[in-house]
Amino acid sequence: DLDTVRTHYGGLIVFITFLSRIIFVGFCWSYGTVIVQFKKENPMISDTELSWIGSIGQSFGGLLAPLILFLARQYGYQIPFILSLITCVISLLISSTVRNVHWLLITYSFPYGFANSIIFILGTLICGLYYPVSQYSKHIIVMCIISTGFPLGYHIMSALVFSSIEHYGWQSMKRRIALLELFASCILGPIFTTKYLASTASEYYHTTIAATQNTNNRKIYFSLTIIVWMLGIFTTVSAVNNFLLHLHSYLEYVHIAPARADLWFRLHGLFDALFRLLIPFFIRLYPINIIYLFPICAFTGFICLILTFGLLYTSVHALAILPIVLFSFTSAVTTSLQYTISSQLFPNDQMEQGYIYHVIVTSLGLIIGPVVGGTSICIFLGS
């Protein structure tokens, strides 16, 4: 019966979103492994150029988040989601035939980056409809579960990518991942729908569509509080993505073996996922307004980065694994609770637009952070 389906379908949507982030989002966040291989095959290419390929592939679509929200309003959630899955598959297949690394910007970075963001954004929004903020405990748990998909994704996909490159090369690896994503698309796409929303959620869905047209409250986006908050998000995300995309390069520059570097990267992803799962339990044990978790995670992340790079240049560099895994707390908080925190920073009828604002600022940080980091590596090495 329909009521029973509606009761349990939200759980299926959470699982679909979680799985899509492991496979599709997880791959682009594992691209640091591919970049190391590019660098070996093309030693004359700078880290800055490679940073553009990786960071745009992760986050280009986030800059077009308002367009993604518009597409969801016009055509529903399912059609853009399915098309984005197919785009990822096609992008991997085409980019696997490229010989000139610079062509990867066109064949991989831009199409995969846009499609990847659609998968990520629509997954968050649809879970927010099935489990709205009014169901606070369930909502927090759901948001943390689906956000766990992406660090688990780069833990799993990084191992798969690394092994595949070692045995078959990066081009064959992309074809193999494309086949995996094609199989996943056939399963995930048909299930991803809003037609089993409860009646109250359906009413909210249509209310927010109308609210998108409302320009009376737009000044809140440019208030001092919001600007300072977004600057904090931008700098934190820049540091996180610079760290993730260049971690393999940093470790190889200090003569850490590639296999150990890959292990450390995957451990970071594993602990990132663990911290995300622990957030709801932490909030339940120690009731705290989640808005305070953001400055806490930024401060602890800064300390972890100092310790990481301090230890890497000492005789006890193996201890750097400790701050590396602890740094995952920063990315866990910063990226898992943005939708929820929008309910505190913006009016209820503009919560989704507030989340889109977060996505745009986050995407800027995801792109600029690694590029600045890649440039710093070039300067440091004198290349």
C-alpha cells in the first residue's frame, strides 16, 4: 500500500544518495591518485595545471548551483539526476582516449565536475524533503549518513583507482570505472524520485518553489554576518581541498612510498566517515548548537595542518599520520551540516537557497584552494 511505501521510501532515497556519493563523487575526490600518475608521465607539467584539472572536476558545477536548483524545479529531481549519472560515464569514456593531459579539462573536468555537483546537490535536497529539519534528530542523522558517502567513496575509490592504475594504467582505469558507473546508473536513476513524499513534505516542496521567486529577503545574503560566515567556509574548504588533492604529492616530495601515501589518504577518508557518523551521537550526548561546531573544526584543523607539515620534515615523519586522520574532523563538520545550518542562518522559506549559497562558496574554495597549493608547490620546488 501507498502509505507503507511512503513511510519507508525515504530510507531507500538515503541509501541511493549514499551509494551515488561513494561511486560518483568518491571518484573525483580520489583524483589526487591520478594526478600523481600524470606527473610521472608528464614531468614538465606544473602542479598548478594539474590542480586545475582536479579541482574543477570536483567542484565546477557548484558554481552553477542556482542553475541546478532551477533545473530541479523545472524538470523534477529524477531527470537531471539520471542525466548527470550518464554524463559522468560518457566523460570518463571520452577522457580515457585523450593523450594530451590539457584536453582533460574539456573531456573530464568540466562535464564530470558539473554532473558530480548535480548528484551531490540533488541528493542533499531530496533527503531534506523526505527528512525535513522539523524532524531534527532524524534530519541530522540522515545528513551525516549521506555525507559519509563521499569520504567513504574516496577511501574505497582511491584504493580501486590506485590498484587499477598500477596494473592497467590510468586510461584503462577510467574505462573500468565508467563501466562500474554505468551499472550503478541503471539501478540508482529509476529509484531517485520525489513521488513518494508525504503530503506535508509535498506542500513544503511547492512552497519553496514559490519562495524562489521572492526577492524581498535577498538582502540577507549580503549582511555582514553572512559574509563573515561565508568567508570562514571559503577559507576552511580551501585548506581542506588543497590538503586532499595534493596530499599524495606532499608525501612523495618527502620520500614517503606511494603505497604508504595511498594508505594514509584512505585512512583520512575512513576517519572522515567515522567522524560524520559520530556527529549525531556527540550532539545528543552534549547538546550544542551546531553553529559552534564550525569555528571549533576550523581551529582544530589549523592546528592539525601545522602538526602534519611540522612532523613530515622530521625524523619521526611516520607520526604525521595522527594529525592527518584528525584533520578529517574539519572536513566532516564543514561539509556535512551545511544544509542544516542554513535553517539557522536563513528564513525557513529560503533554506534551500541558503544551502545553494553555501554550495557556491564551497565550490570557490574547492577550486581556488588546490590551485594556490599547486602554485606553492611549484615555488617551493623552484620549478
